[in-house]
Amino acid sequence: MAPPRDQYIHVATDRGDQIRVDLAEGITVWLNSRSEITYLASFTGRNRVVELKGEAYISLSENADPFVVKSYDSEIVCTNGSFNIENDSLLHATEVEVSSGWVILKNSGGDNRQLIVEEGCRGIMNDYLPGWIENNSDPNYLAWHTRKMAFSETPLQKVAETLMEVYDVDISIPDETRYCTISNNFNNQELNTVLSEIESLFKLKIERNDHSIIITGNPC
């Protein structure tokens, strides 16, 4: 049975999970781990508003109607293309990376700040600093969604940060091993497989306990 048209729909993911949500014809949302969206069942007209906490990748077809994503004190006007939205609850910051098309990122706190973020760029807005746009040079910004990661002479600490984002685990490297560099690609591999490949590159010891991982070893 379909929900009443004035009823809110709430979708949330647990740690380590991801889910696809089809909001309307031509609009698809992929929710990352520990994220949630809320929207009206009657997703039409002025009701085409989505409240997001966490991270989501959104794709619109050419014929999809525009809608708005609310993220803390920011709003993203979505008209076309595909893009990643992530917010930080501590900093009240919203970050948008556009894969194709463009979006409008604006502050809803009353100061009328707004940015037009185009393909290949990242837009950032928070409560404390003016918003800004920069070229998106991170090849792994969508790795949590695609499970594809590329590293070229990348410090192990940076690799660990990407793995934490992709697999939603905690990784610590307490010694100089964090400065070792890696050049490798990973394509839709399980975390244990990735860790085994990294372990084989250096003399490392990797201890894993549920969602916590400690990497130690001799400096490179």
C-alpha cells in the first residue's frame, strides 16, 4: 500500500551499508553509510525537497524536474547532471562535487550567499566562512559509491583516509609508516583484499577488530 501523499518518507543506512532510492522519475539517490534522507511522499511542486544528513550521490536524467536538497543551513538547487553531497554535522559545512551538469549551492541562513558549481568542481559552504569553489582534484571522491580507488605515490595516511571513507572503518597508523607511498589501483575489492595487497608491499602488521584497524611496521 502506498503511503499517504502528505506523509514523510525517511530512509537511513546503518554503518557499512549503502542503499539506492528512486525519488521520482529520472531522480536517483545513492545513500552512503550512516546517512539519511527525508522527503514527502507527494514529491511534486513545492514539495520537491529532500533533507539530507550524511552523504549521497544524486543523478538526474535530462527530463527530470528540478528539486532542492537541504543540508543544515545550506540548500542545493538540483536542476541536471550528477553530483555528490556531503555534510559535516560538527562544522555545519556542506560540500558538493559535481560530476556532470551544474548545481546552485546557497546559504539558507539569510545572507543570500550562493555559488554555481559546475562539472569538475567542488563547492563548499559553512556557517563561518564565505563559500568557495575549487577544482576537484581528488580522483577518489566517489570511491565510496564506485568502489574504485586510484593512488599514485600517495602517502599511506592518505590511503587510510580514503579507505575509512569507502568502507566506514577506523584506521590508525601510529608510526612513521604513515609516510610510505603507494601507487596502486583497486576495483570493487573487499577491504580484507585491499589490506592484504597493501601489507604485501611493505613489512606491515595489520590488526583488525570489527571496525577498528591498526597498521604498524618498519618505516620505508
